[in-house]
Amino acid sequence: MPEVFPFHACRYNTEKIKDISAVVTQPYDKIDQALQKKYYAAHDRNIVRIIRCKEEAGDDENSNKYTRAADYLRQWLADGTFVRDDKPAIYAYYQDYVLPGGARKTRKGFIALGELMDYGKGGVKPHEKTLAGPKADRLNLLRATQAQFGQIFMLYSDPENAINAILDETAREKPLVEAFVGDDERHRIWPITEPDKIATVQQLMRGKPLFIADGHHRYETALNYRNEMRAKGFRCEGLETFDRRMMTFVNMDDKGLTIFPTHRLIFDVPEFEPELLLKRLGDFFDIREFPFDESTEERVRTEFLEDLKVEGMDSHCLGMYLARSKVYYLLTLRDPGDIDKIISDDRPSSWKRLDVNVLHMMILEPFLGIGARELEAQTNVHYERSAPDALDKVKAGDYQLAFIMNPTKAEQVREVALAGERMPQKSTDFYPKLLTGLVFVKLNVLK
């Protein structure tokens, strides 16, 4: 099983950068051109200039966004924009956030170095597939900067919350770093430098399987970089080595963990016949209708979404809305045994019984002709976090229909990963995201 280690974090110098909120970002894969532009304008020392540096005319293999990122890093280390903590530490990381509807929660975790283990040879379990493009991009940045910026979101199980109790002791103090994302998120960091506390956390983590919640591309990039550096005969000085990777560890048994669903918006299905779809769905699903008109739509929508949530606690239940209709539909799988008849893959039950696979393999592929290739290429499916927004987009005529999902449960992530399987993409949306730029790791690579 992988070990965890303290490290000397590099971070923004709060004497020079007074507002940390202006220099940190969402994970790199969430940064589109519009958000990149926003971050560039927010502050001239924003971490986006390193993790998502702009391309420029005339870029070539000798001068490009990766070499510019490395130049920014060297400059900001030299001029004191970044500082390196003197004592090795693990870092308590608390995220206070507001859910839709106004409920407030705190997700508690800690940042440390995790020992890199190949899949299948250690205790690290992936649950999602990865794409080649993002891994190549992150590897080029890692080669240029020799630094680890984005977090890898790791889940572990601790029903007694023993580690969180240690974090809570430190979290009574003023945080070392604090940042805000709008009015709904507060991110706080505290260093834990006491050797006895660090040793206790290490002991409690020893032997625990780890599940990658978010950051599969970053983890596999770290493995590729490690293997590349080993092959070249390089090594690192100090705790911060390419055999380890900065990670945020979160207890999946803690009530602060939130997973959002990702809803499916369907478009460009040729010869789509809503009445035929409903007839075919009736062979496998109990279909419950929620009719509405202009005066009742808001109330009926609320009831529809609430019943979807309640029925989904014990059954495979999906919501559906068809364009140009005045009815919401709840689809409840009548006989779970039908999953094994339809999904003939030699897969474990935990994988087959994911709601996303019930949707993909019992509805999208056989009834709408949307298979694995179309899902990956997104030729007929777009994704939306907000259920009301998904329904509104169908109502506006932008899509043919929407499927409204319940969230995947943390225990399902664990079961699927332990079975050696990976979920389809867009199966989980852990909220909120781990910010980039609160702390990072600079490697000291030696030949």
C-alpha cells in the first residue's frame, strides 16, 4: 500500500500577495479560454500563467507556453512571489461551501505527498478512463517546470474520523492561507509540523486503499514522468521526489463529501420518435408522468426532482424530459435482473448497477443509437451539472431530450474501483473542486 509523507510546500508569499483569491484557479481541465482570460486579468501573478499559459504566435519547440511557464516559475521564486516553507508538513485543507438550496457544508482533507504506485500493484484504485491529450499536455509542463501544481483528489475510508480529529485540532488556529471563490466557497490551509501528529496520520493511513476521485490524468502523468526520469538515471534530493505526488486526501465516510450528478442532453438523433421511445421504455421501466402547464410548471418541476431523488435511494430511477412536451417522466427500472440480460459484458455487478450504465446501455445505445463511440466523441450528448438548466435547455428547443440523473454514491466509487473497473466519464462530479495554487511542490532533480 502507498505511504504518505510531509513536504516543504511552496506557496504564495502573503506579505507580497495580499489577496490569495486573485491568484489561485480551478483545476486546469476546468479552465476554458474565457476562464483563462478572466484569470489573466485578475492578477499579473495568477497561477494560470504557469498551469495554463497562453499560446503565442511564433511558438516553436524552443519557445512555447511550457518554456514561458517555467520562466514565470523561476522569476516568481527568485523575486519572492513564492516562498518555500522551512519545516516539512502535511497541510489541513478545509473547504466551506454552500449547496444549491442554501445548505452549508465543510469538506475536510489534508495535503501530503503520496507514494506513486502502478495500478494493480499497490493500493491506488482508479475509477475513470483517461484521454491521451491532457496527459501529454501535463507531461510537457512537468518536464519544463519540474514542479507539481494541481491536486490529485484521493479518497480513503476512516469511519471513525480519527484523522479528521487531528486536523480539527489544527483548524482552531488562524489559517496560513485563505481564498474565496465567489460567495459560496472558502478554502483554508493550515500546516501540521508536529512530528508526532504527522507520524499518527501516517500510521492511520498505512494499509488503506486509495481511490482517485479526481485527477486521473495528473496521476498517470506523474507515473509517466517517474518512469521517464528513472530510465534516464535521474534522482531527487529531499522529501519531494518524482516517486511521490502531491495529493489531497479526503475521508469518504465524512458527511462533508458531496458528489453531484451530471445530466445528459441529447441532440441530433436521426429519425427520433418520442412516442416510440416511450413505448420501448415501457418494456423495462415503470413510467410515472408529471404533467404541467404554465401556471403549475415550477411546482411540478420541484416535485419531479424531489421524487427522483427519493425513489433513487432504493431503485434505479432516471428523470426524462422531451422537447415540446408538457410532461416530466420518472423512469424506474422494474426488474434489476434485466440489467444482466441487457448488459452482457463480463463485468462485476457493482459496475453494471451504476445508473449511468443503466442509461447508457439500456436506453441510449439500444433505443437511440448512441454507443460508446458517440459518447466519447460527444456527437449526440452534452453534459450539464444543473438539472433546472438542463430542463430549460430542452424547453428552449436546444436539445431533443434530457435525462436527469441521481448522483453516484461514494460507496459505489469504492466498489467499482475495488473490482478493478472504471466508470464511464462524467459519472462523478465531486464538489467543490480543489483549487490550484494554494500550495505546490518544486522538485530538486539531480543527475
